[in-house]
Amino acid sequence: MASQPIDIEIMGRAFTVTCTDEERERLLQAVDYLDEKMREIRDTGKMVSVERIAIMAALNITHELVNTKSGGVDVGEVKKRITTMQHQIDEVLSGQHKLL
């Protein structure tokens, strides 16, 4: 699980970060999400400084995270439940094939 450098771009600025191959897809999703949030803030025209835009984006994203946690939503638990339901559906459907 060796880390490798990857070039990313946020609001037109290039950065090089390191991550493993397993982390790469999620990192790119995070980059896209952060870039989108920062551009939304910039496009309101109320802030010009990239530093202030980054701080507001971080605050907004953190607020989303806190709301998710305090709302009783555990994403990991939801994923487990969905996986369990998928297995149950697969079992039922495989039994239906035998009937046909």
C-alpha cells in the first residue's frame, strides 16, 4: 500500500498530494466536492480572498458533517444495512429462478 503523488486542481490552483491507490477515487471525489463548494462561495461575489473562500467552504462542509452526525445518521451503518438488504434480495431472486 505505497503512497504515490497525484496532481489535483482546486479553483484553478494545482497541488500535488500523496495517496494510496485504494484512496485515489475517494480523494478525487473529495477534491471535486471541495472545488464545487469553493466555486459556489466565490460565485456569490461576497468574497474575493481564496483563503476566506477556503475557510468558509471548510466551515460549510464541517457543518454538513456535524448535522449528519447529530441527526442520528451513521453512513457506515446505512451502508451495512443496504448491503444486507442486497444479499437478502439476491437470495430471494435466486430462489425465483429455480421456480421458473
